[in-house]
Amino acid sequence: MSVTCIKDAKLETTGFHYTMSLIQGKYKMFILYALMGFEVVRFNELKKYIGTISYKTLSATLKELEADGLVHREEYPQIPPKVEYSLTERGKSLIPILDQMCDWGERNRR
């Protein structure tokens, strides 16, 4: 890794910045973690897993994750409507990062 003067750094041009732009937000990591663990999850199940998220925020966050290609939304034409969410291959590529975050948290929490 090369050493760069911080005043010359352009963080917005880095892979780190791009990754953070996809996963930052209060609930995105929780949603990705739930989908990693449970694979296919319905909307109301996600709401229960996360707990503190509102329906409106969950819906908006899922739409963002879907637009970024991390989450797949499968809608079944039935009454009542059934919608399932899962990770895309691109979303699954984040699993090693999520696993490392979990490991770090287990080692460092008190």
C-alpha cells in the first residue's frame, strides 16, 4: 500500500467510498445480514428481525438495495400479495465482509 498525503487524497474516487455508498445507512447492513442468514425472507419477516425499522423505511431501503443490485425482489401474483427478498450474486459477494465484521464484533465486544 502506498503512502499518500491526506491533503491530496480523493476519497470519493476509491473503492472504499463506492462500497460505503452502497451499504451505508441505518438499516442496510441489518437487512443484508438478515438475508445472509435466512436467504429468502418476506417483507414482514424482515420487519420482525430488525424490529426498530418502520414499514416506510424498510420499503425505501429495500428499493435502494434492489436498485444497487444487492437484493432481489420476487413478487408472486396472488391475493394477498406475496413478496420475497434474497441476496443477488453481487449481494452474496459481500458475505465475507459481513462475516469479518461479525467476527471482529465477537472478539471486541465487552
